[in-house]
Amino acid sequence: MTTNFVPPAPPRRALSQRQVIGLAVLLVIACVLPFVLGNYRVFQLTLALAYAIALLGLNMLTGYNGQISLGHGAFFAIGAYTAAILMDKANWPYWATIPVAGVACLVAGFLFGLPALRLEGLYLALATFALGVAMPQLLKYKHLEQWTGGVQGIVLMKPGAPFGLPLTEDQWVYLFSLLVTVIMFVIAHNLLQSGSGRAMRAIRDHAMAAEAMGVDNSHYKAMTFGVSAAFTGVGGALSAIAVQFVAPDSFTLFLSISLLVGIVVGGVGTLYGAIFGALFIMFVPSLAEKVSKAAPWAVYGVVLIAFMFAMPGGVVGLLRKLQARVARAR
């Protein structure tokens, strides 16, 4: 009989003083940025934070559990529409929509993950691909128009700073998104360091061996799909609040592909690679358009190929190699 086995917890390694200082400095810089950049750049960074949370969720599924998804843009859309509908139809405060969007996507991801347990590799990728293709059409469905707004979407109001704080709307939404991002990264770190996180990695490394050791593969695969979708939904909700608009054509299959590109560029199976991947998918396309307005996606493709050749392990993989070389040199 298979039991729901959880690998024993090894002693946790505390962060070194240098790591703590480095994280504190990065957080301070992130807090200062909205006061030294223009509103449009602050808006772009807010979207990058939303993408970072979504990439964190996808990386937990693909990088830490070994399941491939080409349809996570669908969960991004569910999170965005959940927040938009609650704000527009029920007059909910923007901050209260974030956890609801996460729970809605948790349930949707878990329910999708249950039948997908029979699929692996390319077959799972194809099933999630179908989900990503179908979602924009479902959002346009005429019987859902009273909720989703159909092809016209939903227009939202950007929240202002509370308590009379001297902040612009863009500055406040950025700082709020930064707070949510920090919370989500802490949750992800604690989850991956727990017994559930070790079971996820055991399934990724060798599913048959993990099951032989008593790990309930079906349970952890479905759970990981649900948690991954929840993170992506939170990112989608933040994007809806920042953009002030949701429409079906904003969540095409290209969004799902971009999320997959993001985890590869940042580093598959790395926690903080989500930040680098989010910056890539946020800024590189716009930079490519500045280089060539006639063929921006050709420039984007060349840049992506160059990244893959120069950093096959992603940005985090390159940083780890440099750190190892510095350590050996010392």
C-alpha cells in the first residue's frame, strides 16, 4: 500500500550575513526606484513584478516538479478576470481581490491537474497548449459576456495611495505589487524547503524511485499544478490592477509562450530566476522594437538565441558559475 510519505527535513541552512545584506540592499533599491523613474517606467516595473510572480509559479511546476505547461497564460487570465469582475461588479477593494484570485486559480489548476496526471512530457504540454488556446475564446463566450465584457473587456480604476500618502497612483501600485511579490517569494521559499518541496523535486528527478520510497506522486503532482496556478493567478490579478483593463486578446497563447521563455532565461529550477525572466519578457520586446520597427520579432529571436548560447543555465546559472570561479580564485 502506498502511503503519503514526506521526506524527512534536513537541517535548514541560515542565510549568510552577506546574503542578508545583499537582499536588504536589493529591496531598498527596489523601494527607491519609483521615486527616481518616470511613471511609465514605474508602470513597466509593476508589470514585471506581476510576471515575476507568474514565472515563480510556472517554475515550481516545470523546474521543481518536472511538468511542462504551455498554457499558464490561461491561469494568468483567470486571476486577472477574477480581480476585474470583483472590482467592477461587486465593488471589492483591489487588495481583497488578490487572495481570491489565487484561490480561484488554485482550484482551477488542481481540477485541471487531476485528469492531466495520466499525461507526461509532450502529451501534457499539448493538453496545456489546448487550454491556452481555448481560454481567450471562452472569455468571449456570449453567455459569459455579462461578467467578462466579451471582446470589449472590463475597464478598471487604478487605486490611489491610502491614508493621504504623497504618492502617485503608479508609485502606490508599484509599492503594493512589490509587497505582494516579497510575500509570494517568501511563501515559495518556505514551500520548497518543506517536505512537500522535497517530494516535488524527488518526482522530478526520478518519479518511479520517489513512488517506491512512498511518495504519493498523484497527490503531489496535482497539488503542484494547483499551487503553480495560484501563483500565476496572483500575478494576473496584479497585472489587471496595474493595467486597469482586461480583455480576451490580452491573454493569447503568446503570453503562455512568453512565460515559458521567462523561466528558461531566468533559470529553470531556480527561485530568483523569475525576476530576471520577468525583466526579459517585459523589456526585451520593447528594446527589439526600438532596434528595428520593421522586424522587431526577428531581433527578439536573435537576442533569445544569443541568451541560450551564452547562458544555457539561465541568468542564475551564469551567476552561480561566476560565483564559483571567484571562490576558486580566492
